[in-house]
Amino acid sequence: MRDPNAMAGQQAELSELLAETKIVTLSTGKIVPVRAFLFRELAVVARLAMPIVDDMIVKPALATAAAGTGATDDPLQGEQFFLDVIERHGPSVDGLLALCTGLAADDIAGIDAGDGIDLVSAMFEVNARFFTKALPLIVRLSAQKTPGPSSSSAPAPSPSPAPPATLESAPGFDSPTV
């Protein structure tokens, strides 16, 4: 007979694991688990996500503050924000999806729009803690280390970096030695 305490512990552990995973069924019938980013991936995730945060959140907030007007809308809400992120930062979004789904870049490029929206929504949902707590902290720390522009004619922002094909091919990734 199984120990009820051991079973309860296993169930709690499984519930915690599943809370950080969302299952998306693509229109093709393929089942794709979308998981939370791993600690080991945070440097790659931050490199992919920071241009999005800078372009879509930080710059508008600075412009609002400089104009002396209060922000009336949450910049993270609404379908226009979602579409802007995909349009301006598609390669970064693809890279983030590749990390949390395990799908290859070709698979991501070939999915239909509805499936893509479902995957991106699931990615933001299971990684909400990263996007709302960890990434803002990384942005603040990065801003403290980076001196501001010396003149008002700042260069145009560079496009989002192409995503790594796999985590192992990402810059700065050292595969663990066994």
C-alpha cells in the first residue's frame, strides 16, 4: 500500500510543475507544452526580451514623463500592443517561443496566426513572474550601468537580434560538462 504522505507530496510537486506549464493544442492537432523559462536561460531570455521592453514600454514611458502627462493606459494591454510586439520584434518573439516550447525555428515560422497567438499568450502567462518582476529589475540594473546619450540626436534603435536556433548555440551559453 502506498504512503499517503508520499503521494500528497508527489501531487503537490506535480501541481507546482504543471502550474508553470500550459498545454497548447495547435490547429494541426500537435500538442505543445509551453513552460516557464529556466534559470539557466535567463541571460538569453533577457537579451531577447530587453529590446521589446525598451521599445514598447521604456521609451513610451520616458516620452510621457518628458511631456509631463500622466499615462492613462496600461501599455501591456490590448491587441495593438500585442501586434506591435510581433511586427517590430518577430525574431525575438520567435526566439523566446523556441526556448519555452522546444519548437524549432522552422516549426514556429510555419504555424498559422491563431496558433501563434495562442503560443505567445501562453508564453506570457506561464512566464508572467519573469516579465513582471525579473525583467524590470534587469532593465533597471542595466540602465544604472549604461550611461545615457550625450546628445539629443541618438542613433536609431537597432532591430531585434535573430534568435538562436537552440539554447546551446546562443552566445554566452556554456554547455554543462558531465
